[in-house]
Amino acid sequence: MQTQLMSVPFHGDTIVLVGKEHEPYVAMRPIVENMGLGWSAQRIKIAERFDSTVSEIDTVAEDGRIRGMICLPLRKLPAWLYSISANKVAPELRDKVIQYQEDCDDVLWDYWTKGSAVRIEAPNVSQQIALSRHRVALLKELHRNRDNGLRVALHEQLAQISRQLGLSVPALDSIGFSAPDACDLVNRLWDALEILDRKGERYNHAPWMSGMIYLKLPHLAGLFKKHNIALHFDSALRNAMKASKQPLYITRGAKGSSIEGKTIRCWVFEGPVRAEPSVEEIL
């Protein structure tokens, strides 16, 4: 299911509204920081009190990368807002907290139900700059990303922000590349691992002679960077990895690492048995 992202002006701030499965969600970090509160403490509070409804939704950050945002359903926002005692925050934050408690959920619901064409407030200069940066980040991600479904979702976000800024919306097929075949994409991964083999790099965390392959993606990403291998574990590659038949994808989970000597989170494949390690590899 595709997600929609809307930047909503609110009394000089910008709130991020996310549509997922036809329900509005609110990205919580921007709203927490807009109110002057500490994100670390509020993130723990949100996770504990709203565990059954809180959701991490992928979107594009200002650096153009896909990031997961902690989101609450809009219907749950008032419960969180009123869990904050305006009398207990710093005096300089009190008016801001009360303003959010009184107006925020109504403004967001009005924006969601009436659509982005209804402008609650004209964006001020700082909001225009923030929207422009986000628009550039979306364009960069569209140039980089090859997943068709995600590209459509990103293009919808780009169109919404472009309309808010009064800018034209470039056609999707004019931005970046079309998606490659999943088989071709996962074959690039196995080709990259062959390069690491030739360079004597250990990347398989599975026990030797087990016939299994355990891949720790952050470890692999570091090796790819070290050897200038242009392959990134984006959503398209991850989906292709799940569809891999040879080696056969099994699961993702916690396994014991023969490299690090501890339990790690990794991708598990059933693959060909590798030769015993050389003395140099063992040492």
C-alpha cells in the first residue's frame, strides 16, 4: 500500500501528515521538536503508551535517504497531546504546548478530509525553504531508486509538495531509471560477493561447511564501500533478495556469527558449501 506525505503549515511550524492504508498518521518527531520537547524521552513514552497503534513508516528524509518515521494515528494524537501537562513544562514552552493541544488535531483532520488543495495557512519563508529542501530530497531519491512501487509513492509526495510551492510536477518517467528485473538485481549481489571472495574478504557469518550463508547487511555495506562496489541495500534489492532461489532465501533473524563470535541480526540463505578457510583467513 502506497503512502502519502503532506507537509501541513501550523502557526509557523510544519507538521508531517502521512496517509497509510487510507488512514492519517502524524510523524511524531517533528511535532515533538516543534513544541520544544525532547525527542528521546517522548519516543520512549509514545512506544510504551501507544504500543498497539504506533507505526514506523518509511519516507524520504532531507538527505534524500529513506528513513523510518515513528507515527501515531491522527485519532490518537489528542491522547498524547493531553498527556503533557502544560503546567509542568518550562514557562517559555507553555503557550506553544497549549496551542498544539487546542488546535493541532482539528487542523490536521481538516487538512486530511478536505485535501491538500485547502491551504490552512500560507507557508512562511522558513516553511518554503523546508518544503523546497524536501522536494529536492524527493527528486534525488527518485533518481536513485529503481523500485517501481516506491517511485510512484515518492512521485505522489513530490506532486503534493510541488503544488504547495506553486511549482510544476515533472513526469515520473522523466526522473531517474526504470526498475530492473528482480533476478538481475539479486545477481548483482552475488556478483559483488564473488568480488569480495577474490579479495579475500570474509562476509559469510555462517559456520564453515554448513551450506548456509549469513549476511549482515551493515557489514557488507562497509565492505562494498571499502572496495568501491556500487551496490546499495535499498528496498528494491531487499525485495529481490527475498525472492532469491539460488542461493535460496530462508529468513531474517538472529544467528551466531563465525566472524564476530556473537549473535547477530542477519539474512539467511541456503547456498553452496564453501571450501575450508585458509590459514591466513583463520589468523
